[in-house]
Amino acid sequence: MTGRRLGIMGGTFDPIHHGHLVAASEVAHLFSLDEVVFVPTGQAWHKGEREVTAAEDRYLMTVIATASNPRFSVSRIDIDRPGPTYTIDTLREMRALHGPDTELFFITGSDALAKMLTWRNAEDMFGYAHFVGCTRPGHRLADPGLPDGRVSLVEVPALSISSTECRDRIRAGEPIWYLVPDGIVQYINKRGLYRGAPA
Ligand code: ATP
Ligand code: MG
């Protein structure tokens, strides 16, 4: 198949929420993507300050949340690669898996995009994929200095949902219904996730 357009949505997904899903759906529509692959991180190098939920739980939640969308899928490449997850490795592996005829679109929140220039191999990354930064309430992108032509910024319907807020709400005994898909509320309850004290 030629000219396939593939979105990559990387994230910790601890837990996945409707902000992630709306952003992926909106970018898929705007950029005519054939598929969006959600790629949960293994050990996220930049989240060392807190205990991240087991990769298998985050992976399963991502599968549950995306299962009903025929254009969404989930990849284990970052979970199965030993060591910390670096986006450059994700992009290299995706490129190798999908070949030169597939155009890659890396979907990210604009908060994460602004940090990317500080990442290892930041310049190389833009050679592997077109980057799409989604604006997100509270994270205005101020002169990010990103390379011309390799980055687009899009506005997604304002969703001020974050995984941090979901975790905090669960810990405080507040509901997360409708911030995340129903199956995720049920999975979190079944596994007793996020109930403990913050790490
Ligand atoms: P945390 O609060 O733990 O940082 P998060 O909600 O930012 O979690 P991540 O798994 O860190 O979720 O995010 C994965 C990607 O999704 C990042 O690129 C992030 O910027 C983006 N993202 C997260 N929430 C939203 C949202 N509400 N709208 C658009 N993009 C989002
Ligand atoms: Mg985040």
C-alpha cells in the first residue's frame, strides 16, 4: 500500500483519558490519517519523580479505551524495549516497521512539544515524522523555536483533562466518570489503581 498516513500518539497513559482520545481523533480527521497507533511508554525517563503504574495496566487501559475505534490501535514497542523510553527510538522503530511509503505523524500535546527541544536527538526526531502539537488549556506554546515545515499546531476542542487530575481525583474519592471511557473507570476500580498516597 502506498501513501499510508499513520499517526503515532505516545504517552504514559496513566490513565488514558478523553483528552488523549479527542486529540487523536481530531488530528486523524484534520490530517486524513489512515490509522493512529497509541504507544504507551515503557519506563518514561522524564517521569522519574513519581511511581508510574505497571506497564501492563497502562497497556491494557489503552487497549480498552481504543478498542471500539477501527482506526485506533495500540503498539507494545516502547513497553517491550528494555530501558527508558526515548521518542527517537519509537520513531526509528515505527519507520523500520512501516517502511518508506508510510508518512508518520507524531501527535503530542503542545506542552510536551515545547519540551521536545530539550530531548535527546531532538533535531533527528523531526526527520522521522511530521509533528502535530495539540493546544491544550493552560499550556500556551510560546515561541517554541521548532523547525519550519515539520511541525503543525492544531486546536482541539478544549479539554482540560489530564492523567494527573484523574489520579488526584481518585485519591480524593472524587468521580472520574466521563473524564475517561467507562471501561477505564471499571478497570481502575477492579485493579484498585491510584488509591494510595502520591509517590
Ligand atoms: P500527566 O498528567 O501524568 O502528565 P497527561 O494527561 O499529560 O498525563 P500523558 O500520557 O503524559 O498524559 O500524555 C500523552 C500525550 O497526550 C502528551 O503529548 C500530552 O501532551 C497529550 N495530552 C494529554 N492530555 C491532553 C489533552 N487534554 N488534550 C490534548 N493532548 C493531551
Ligand atoms: Mg503529561
